[in-house]
Amino acid sequence: QVQLVESGGGLAQAGGSLRLSCAASGSISSINTMGWYRQAPGTQRELVADSTRGGSTNYAESVKGRFTISRDNDKNAVYLQMNSLKPGDTAVYYCNLQNGLLRANYWGQGTQVTVSS
């Protein structure tokens, strides 16, 4: 069984910063991708950023240059540093783990990020 526990998020003003953290526990494969998705009301869940265990990263165009994803493989943790926040970044952010060669998908419970103008 795999569990993802998120922390961080909250309320920020436009131009501000927030940091999200996620720790995975359980049967974690040495082959995995961890990342962050977000979902605003009335929209589909979308990729924000992800990172392989080896450090290859992928970002949504809308967050490039503002958000940075990082990992601590020893802790099975992933972080999202969000700078220059915009009201359009307001959403529930979900931690994601794609585990093993079959890419079994796991999700955190979600954390609310609200950016005020």
C-alpha cells in the first residue's frame, strides 16, 4: 500500500510564494515519477510539474520560470516551490506518484492554494 501525505499550501497574495511538500510511504519502486497536478473549480486536473527519480523534470508552460519541482529520493519526497504566484494559480494541488514500470498511479488528498489579487 502506498500513501502520499501533502503539506503546505494556503493563502498568498499575487506575487508571493508558497511551498508544497509531499512524502510517499509504503512500497515505493526505485523506478518512479513524482509530481504535482492541480484542479480549479469547473476544470480538469492538469499537470503542473513532475520529476523522475533521476531528476528529469517536466513543467506546464503556464508555470515555467515561476515554479520549481525538487525531490529528496532518500525520503521519497517531492516539493514544489511556487514563486510569483498569480490568481490563476488558485486550485487544489495534488501530489502524484507513478510507481514502477507499470506506472501504478497514486494521489495525495489535495491541498488548497488560493492566490488573491
